[in-house]
Amino acid sequence: MTHTITLRAFAIATGFAACLAAAMAQAQSFSLNGNWSGRYVYGDNRTAVEFTLELDARDNRCLGRIQEPNTFGEKSASHLFANVACLSSGVRPGREFRFIKQYDGTGGVSHAVQYSGVVSQDGNTVAGNWLILSSTSWSTGQFSMSRAR
């Protein structure tokens, strides 16, 4: 009888260890690295703006570059560009992903935008809100982005 209980305990422990190892491997292999396509919308009736994001989220770094059509800068530039710096580390599915988008001056645009969204359970989409704060005003809206296929 003791031998049977020991075997059952071993089987349960082995099954638990296998599940834990699989979960840890999945967590370690998850990355937001890659190309994303998305859109952001304003809190008013303006048209949504599409963007692309190239995100380098490997080797303990998380930086990126965004390109979007110029919808509010000087008309001499057809597109606006921004650098991305992640504020979240160790992001996992179901968790918050935060980053700052800093326009690089193209088209006379150089302000920063804060983004905060939740990564979907499959890790292929992020959706949330963006916020621009200045000394005299603020603006907010929503965004979503998906891995480019």
C-alpha cells in the first residue's frame, strides 16, 4: 500500500513538474519582437490613423520605430516617424505593455505619446489607450496593433 501511494505521489509530482516546465518554457520563449501593424483613434470624430511598428524586443532591450501617414504635421512630409522605448519589461500574454512613442521631428512633430495596452492571450495583439500630456493640454484615445503576418 505504501508503495502504491508513493507511486501515485510520484506520478502527480511528475505531471505537475511537466506542466510547470512547459509553462516556464512558453513564458521564456514569448517575445513582442517583430513587425506590427496598428491604428490609433482620437477621442473625437477624427479618422483613425494606421501605423507600422518594427519592435526589437530581444536580449533585454525593447526599442522600436513607428511610421505613420502625416495627418497633422507640416505638409512637406508625407509620413511621420517616431522612436519607441518600452516601459514594460518581461511582458507576457494577458499583461500590460507600456511604451513611449517619441516623434523624431519629421514634419515639425516632436512630442511624446504614452501607450498602455494589454497583450492578448495568444500574444498576437495589443489594445489599450494612448495619452499626450503637455503643460497646457492633454489628449487621449485608443489604439490596437497586431503582429504583421
